[in-house]
Amino acid sequence: MDIIIRADAQEVGKEAAAVMAPFIKQGRTIGLATGSSPLTTYRELIRMYESGELTFKTIQAFLLDEYVGLARDDKNSYFRTIRDEFTAHVDFVDANVHSPDSTDPDPYHAAALYEQKIIDTGVAIQLLGVGVNGHIGFNEPTSALQGPTKVQALHPQTIKDNARFFNDCLEDVPTHAMTQGLGTITRAENIIMVATGEAKADAIHRIVEGPLTALCPGSVLQLHANVTLVVDEAAASRLEHADYYRTMERIRLR
């Protein structure tokens, strides 16, 4: 795992976008995540598009997850969120941005179809955020470390964290989501995780320096050969070996 520590969220976004850019220039398939941490990455990718450095015209993208029951055009759906925050600001073709069919009356069937589509296409680089309890996508603690795309009941903490998108009304937050499983996520050729803010410091410590455990789903990244973790100083504040990670970045040959 390559661990990169930057001063603040803006610098995290610039670094993450720089890691993703070569894959985009090659026309490779990318994975997209919602949440607050990836926002500066999307802003930097938009800037690179506007400056003529990148085009997304032929890029395929897969979303990590979607709330069960929310239509794509619902203002709180993850497809709509990604569109509003990123894909509508560049030359992405809407049909090339894929998400689980959250309105399928059988979400388990929809999850299986989405899993197969990802297997058939492949993902070159997957962008991830992380929840305060260590979840990635909607893979809550105790999720199978090699599991496929699935329907997930949401942890109360996740519902509480996401209430801000629903006018702070817990009752309006969906209780279930479809999410790429940890096995699905880790099939991506490359993974880049971003985290910012002190609230993520414990999760980052557990992911990097804790044991591999389903109680911290993000710790599964310890098993992946090509992971880049980009965090700001606040999110890195609990890392016991931060100085070592800074040294390793400085002397890295690539």
C-alpha cells in the first residue's frame, strides 16, 4: 500500500486526480464513489478536463453503490449525486455511467446483474472513500471480505452520517442499499482511497495499521497489490508510522 499524506483536502484531491489521470488518458474503465472525501478529486478532474488535459468521452464508469428504491433522477440517488458533482461537468456519456438498478422489484436479482456486468467489463482503477466505521461502499462491519455485489442493510451509524443529505431526517434515509461487495471492489486492477478530516483518523489507522478483520471492511485493502491511500494531515493523525510513510513516498522509484 502506497500511503500519501497531504496538507489538506484540496491537496488530497489534486494527488488522487493525478493518480487516476493516466488511466483516463488510456481510455480505461474507472470506478466512482460518492461522499464528501472524493469531492476535491472530482473538482480537480473537472479542472483537468476544462484545461484540455483529459477527456471522458469514451470512458466507462461503475458506481460503487445505490440506495434501494431511489430512482436514478431522485435528488438523493447516488447516480444523480455523481452526475451533479462530476459527470455532468465533463464530457461523460450518461449511458456509460453504470449503477445498480435500484428500482428493480427484486434488488437481489439487480445486484447479481450488476456484479456480472462489472466482471464482464473490468475496472482499471477504483476510487474509494471510507466511512467512520471503516466501511467502503456500503459494506458494513462483518461484511464478507470476498463477497460479491449485494443488498446491504445499513448500519445505524451510516444512516446517521447520511441524514445530512436528507435534511437531517433519519426517517427519510433508506435502510438498504445495493453495493459492490468487497470481493468485487478488490477485483479492480488498482484502487485509490481518499480520506480527509479528523473524523476519519480512526478508520484510516485501522485500515493501514490494524488487523485484517471484517469488523473493519476497509482493512481488506491490505490484501490488494495496487492500493494508493491519499489522506490529509487530519485523517493521518492517528497513524503511528506516519514518518515512515512520508519517507517511503520520498524515495519511491515510481
